[in-house]
Amino acid sequence: AQSVSQHNHHVILSEAASLELGCNYSYGGTVNLFWYVQYPGQHLQLLLKYFSGDPLVKGIKGFEAEFIKSKFSFNLRKPSVQWSDTAEYFCAVNAGGYNKLIFGAGTRLAVHP
Amino acid sequence: GAVVSQHPSWVICKSGTSVKIECRSLDFQATTMFWYRQFPKQSLMLMATSNEGSKATYEQGVEKDKFLINHASLTLSTLTVTSAHPEDSSFYICSARVRREFGELFFGEGSRLTVL
């Protein structure tokens, strides 16, 4: 069965620090990969997605993610975080033509001024 | 992006009553909608896949008689929590897939259910 693993459950950073959130999935075939963000009190929003092509994907608000097929990973990065990046981040996978999205447990990011 | 709207955004009900939550795609037609449940500080758990004009497909462990899903049109899916109990209190989120965008989902604002 497909599964998604996010290694960090809670991350605390100071403003301007660099961010990397890990995401690994278990599926051997073709995958579509997503990172969603949920700001406090708001609904889920898409940060970025990977379907095919360049494995380095750029999303909104300065985020990017790199798909490394050999490592089954899709880590999220941002060079310099801001207080407004405080939110919960979810990695998700749609694999093998299945009609559904499987989410990781989420990483709660707190950025201190 | 596409807009998905849920109603109500929050509801409080007595134990034993039924509650209906609506999910609408406002500016696109959604042949498939998904219902998720999110417990506090946890991830989204897929409950069921709702296909327009056909029966919903439930995930393992989700009681289909308790969580009734209807997808009567291309823009509306409903989730009815029947005979609600306090353990059903949760945040219910619907999402819809835009036909032309394979895999990508757009999410509603969520509906917080509290059962007293």
C-alpha cells in the first residue's frame, strides 16, 4: 500500500533560517507529488506539485522541492523563512493512477521573529 | 485556482442527531470529490471517494452507514453523519478534482463538527 512519511513533526526556526522538510513515499511506479500548506485557521492550499519533467519544482512564496526518484523523496526547501511561513505542511502522493491522494502526517513549522 | 466551498463551517449538535455537510465546486465541474477527516494535530485521513451519479467508495474502517455520502450533481457532494456521537467530533474536509488537472485537489474550508 502507498504511504507517505514526513520525518519532522515539529520544526522551530528563527526568521531568515533555511528550511528543509523531509518527505518519503513508498511506491515503485509513477507518482504525482504535492506539498500543501495549512495556515492557522485556513484551509489547505497547494504550494507546489510535481508531475513530470524537471525534478526541481518551484512553488509559491519562494518554496521549492526536489524529486529524487532513487530515494523516493520529495523534500521541501526554502532558503530563508519568514514569520508568515508559520503553518502546517503536508506532503501528499497520488500514485499509480489511483484516484486519491495520500497525505503524510504533516510538519508543524513555527518561525520566531 | 478552482474554488471549493463547504457549508456549514461549524456545527454543534446533540448526540443521536444527524448532520449534513455540503461541499460545492463553485467554478468547475467535479466528477470526483473526496471527503477527509482531520483530528487535532494529525493529518488528513481519507474517508471516501464520491463519484457523481454512483455510490461512494469508502476507505477501510469507515462505516458507510454512518457516513452517508451523496454526489447528486457535478458541483455538489454531501456528507451526512448519522446518529452522531461525541467521538464523531472532528474537522471534516472535502476536496474536488478538476478534470483537466490529474491528481491535483482543491480543498474546501472544512467543517468543524462538535457532538455534545
